[in-house]
Amino acid sequence: MTARRASGLSGTVRAPGDKSMSHRALILAAMATGVTEIDGLLEGDDVLATARAVEAFGAGVERLGQGGWRVTGHGGFRQPEGVIDCGNAGTGVRLLMGAAAGYPITVTFDGDASLRKRPMKRVTGPLTDMGARFEWLGEEDRLPLTLTGGGLRGLDYWQEVPSAQIKSALLLAALNASGDTLVYEPIQSRDHTERMLPAFGADIRVAELDDCTAVRLAGGQALTGTPVSIPGDPSSAAFPLAAALVVPGASITVEGVMLNPLRTGLFETWREMGADLTIANRRTAGGEEIGDVTARHSQLAGVIVPPERAASMIDEYPVLAATAAFASGATVMRGIGEMRVKESDRIALMAAGLRACGVAVEEEPEGFTVTGGPKARPVRGGATVTTHGDHRIAMSHLVLGLAAEQPVTVDEPGMIATSFPGFVELMRGLGADIASA
Ligand code: S3P
């Protein structure tokens, strides 16, 4: 797939449903008793893998129409037949392992080549402390693995790495444990699980302490199905908005974007870089604040991104780096070692891709710095970028190609459908020239 230099991209679009919330809605609905109707579900490959998984765990799953799904839960996960294949989805597999750990079932989890490279002990470790049993079927700390659940006890867990996947896996397991579970977060990670659980009837307490946020969940709670409305994914909205910032004359609005403050670090950073970014029509939907976000072409300047902001934009550093290539001066991104264990080593791949396109990048163990040129020295482009099947690496470089001098090609564009099905068509609708190479 190749992106070519554009001008004056414009229009109004809607971002696909939030990926984090979509996984959670399906899993909670399957753990609950009764019917959950979901609207706005992301129909990306990651979430579809979770939908298949919850069906294998015994829930009734029906697609009612675009983004509209009905899940009928039977009050718990049943013994599935066969392997639960979570595809490319780290969130899917880690949350499903947490949920499944609470039931007396034995389950084998697996994923694609990228997911098989990602660390699993961060979740299996604390779940083992709660009483779950795991067997590595291949390499230790990696999929495939077999889980035997049931008989869990609550846990006090101090979370060193800010990870909503670990926190959520423990909270889902805690629902079927004896006693309380407490997760302490020195840096708060996205809180969609905490926000969604009360709608399913769970009692969950979040308290701000001196040095952390504490989440407390009492064990032995039953969930009841409830309607769930899923707003637009800010992590997906970031790509058309980024294109607007770097393409001369562009102005793009993305409607219905979720604005949970634990997800909007990128917007804050872009503003500090001088981005013309406005938010209109702020409202609430599905327990989250949402709004319509408009970005216009802007002269950006490099900034130092505060490391403590990383948790609120951890998936957005690739697209930030693409826009930083067009900023004057250096954009310094540190404290983001977690980027190396996402769908790919995102620091290494962004550094390699941007360098291949003529951008100055300095890589560090836990960060990188992208230095844009003065106005007279635009981004060259003219490279084929290796994405290792990572959707965000692919979209970030296609955005870069829309404003670079020469076309930018990405391999494996099919993987974009894991989080943003219809990305290429949406961008073409805004005037972008993105086509098969
Ligand atoms: C997610 C949490 C983040 C993020 C991922 C989605 C979630 O991962 O990178 O894309 O939905 O909980 P970590 O929790 O591992 O940081």
C-alpha cells in the first residue's frame, strides 16, 4: 500500500469504535447473566477474535447490524472446545485469561506470530498468586499456554508498569475470587474496566491515595447484562487528525471521539507542539466524555513529552513520531520502554521507517527523539517500510507519505484491519491518494 503527497484533505468522518471498550464489553457481557446489546462495537480483527472467544466460552453472540451486537451471557464461562485463538490481540488474550481464571475450566490460549512474541508472565504471574495454574506449551512467558482456573483468592497488587491490561485481567479474575482484590497504580492506566463494571451491576471502588490510585473489588460478584454504547476510538481518530496536521491546506473533523483523560495525552502533546486542534460538541456517551475533534494544517514545533504522560498515549507514539518528522526541532519521547513489547518493537520500527524516509531519529533503550528539519527541508519519503504486521506502524507511515516529497509504501497493509477496518477507504474519502503499490 502506497501513500502519495496530498494537499487540502478535508471532510468529516467518524472513528471506528474504541478497541479497549469493545473487548471489555464483549467479555463482561459473556460473564454476565442475560442480554447485553452493544452499539458502536469495533468490527476489527482483534475484537472479532474476542467475539469468537466468548462464543467458545458459551455466550450467545449475534451481529445485529453495523457495530450492533447482542451477547447473551449465562453467568460465567463454560469449558470451551479447542484452542482460544486471540489473533493479534494482546488486550483480548490478557483480559480473557483474567476472566477465564475465575472459572473451573482448562483453556489453551494462542495467537498469531506477533502475539506469540509478547510477554504473558505480567498477567499469569499475579493470576498464579490468586490461585490460577498455567502451563507453558512452548517457551516460558509466551503463548501458547494452558490455564486451569477456579478457586481463586483476592490479591493486593502494586502495579509497577502502568498497564490497563494487567489491572483489568486481575479485576475480571477478582469477580470470581474469595475476598477483596486491590490494585494500586502509582501511574493510572486507562480505566475503562472500572467505568464499565458498575453498569453490569458490580461494586467497584476507586480511591486517590497520596502516592497512587487504588482500585478495590470485592470477590464473588455476579454481573447482569446491560446495554453498552461504544464511542469512537481516540487512538484511531489520531491517524486522520495527524494527516490534517501535516498536509498543507488540510482540515479534518472526526466526530464522536472518546475523550477519557487517560487516553488523550496525544492531543495535549500536539497542542503543546502548536497544533490547531479544536474540540466541539462535548457530551457524554456510554459513561465516557466524547466530542468532535477538528485538526487543521499547522506549523508544529518539537517538544519534550513528559514521561509521566506515557500511559495516556502509549499507543500514539508512532503517529506522534510521524507528525514530529514535520515539526521544527526535536521531539523527545522518553519513558516508553513498553513500546518495545507492543504488537512490534515500535521504537525500533518507527526509528527504522522514519530513517528510511530521510528523517533524523536517535534511538534509546526506553525512548527516541525525532528531529524535523527547518521549513526548507521537507521529509523526503521514498521508502518501503517494514511493519512486522503492526497496524499502527503501517498507518503512521501512510500518514507520513501523505505529506512527504516521495511516496511511502508499507508492507502487510492487511493488518490495519486489526484496529481500523476501512482506514484506507476513509482516508481516500478525505482526498488522500493511498493505493495498492
Ligand atoms: C490496552 C492497554 C494498553 C494498550 C493497548 C490496549 C487496554 O496496553 O497499549 O493497546 O485496552 O487495556 P497495556 O495495558 O499493556 O499498557
